[in-house]
Amino acid sequence: MKTQLDITRANRTILLKFLDQFTLEQLNTVPTGFSNNIIWNIAHVIVTQQLLVYKLSGNDLMVSQNLVDRYRKGTKVEGPVDQEEVTLIKELLTSTIDTTEKDMDMLLNATFETYPTSAGFTLNSVKDAIAFNTFHEGIHLGYILAMKKSL
């Protein structure tokens, strides 16, 4: 699991750089041909990790229900994000993975709710959820890299 978390941490370091590199306007722009923007994709990976790893193992999330409602699978940009929310998202990019690492023993011993993903994988354990999350975050990094070229 350490390797998976290290990969996630490396991916999130790249995402943090995007948050510093782009203006608030650029983060909020939905490029032509895309359904969402850069900030939505970044917040989405945070929310998804929380739902896959914490909710499916019966644990409390580290993010608010408001963030879940705005950035979970199936949502779209509802309007511009302000600098305060960008700051929160930046903090959550690192704090959620740090806490997941600290919670690993508890998470591995939790009862996990089996979950079939839309990508065709069935998650049967926290280990599966963490592995799938790494894959999922890579997909969204790819979207962001493609969006970057459109800005």
C-alpha cells in the first residue's frame, strides 16, 4: 500500500503545482470540448478518494458533504470557485493522503462494502479501493494535462 500512496502523493504534488501555476480564471474555465474545468477535476479526485477508501469502509470522510455533493461522480461545474475554496482544496490534496497513511491499519481492518466501478472493476477491499484510486487519479491528471493545452 505504501507504493500506491507514494504514487498518489506524487500525482497530487503535480496537481498542487497546477493550482499555483494557473490563475483563478484559468482554473474555473471549462475548455471547449470538456465538461468540467481544472479545479473540478482536482476537487473530484479528493472527493473520490474519500468515498472509495473511507465511505466504503464505513468511516467518516475528511471532506464536507457540500464538497461531496459538488464534486462526486456525475457532477458538473456549478459556477466559479473562489480563492478560499482553492486554498481548501490545496490543503485537502495533502492532508487527506497523510491521514489515509496514518489510518491504514484501521482501514485495512474495516468491513468494506463491495463496489462495482463504472470502469468495470469490482472493489472488494480497501486495498482494491486504494489501487483503483491511483488509476482514477491518473485519468484525471490526463484530463488536466489536455485542458492545459486548451487554456
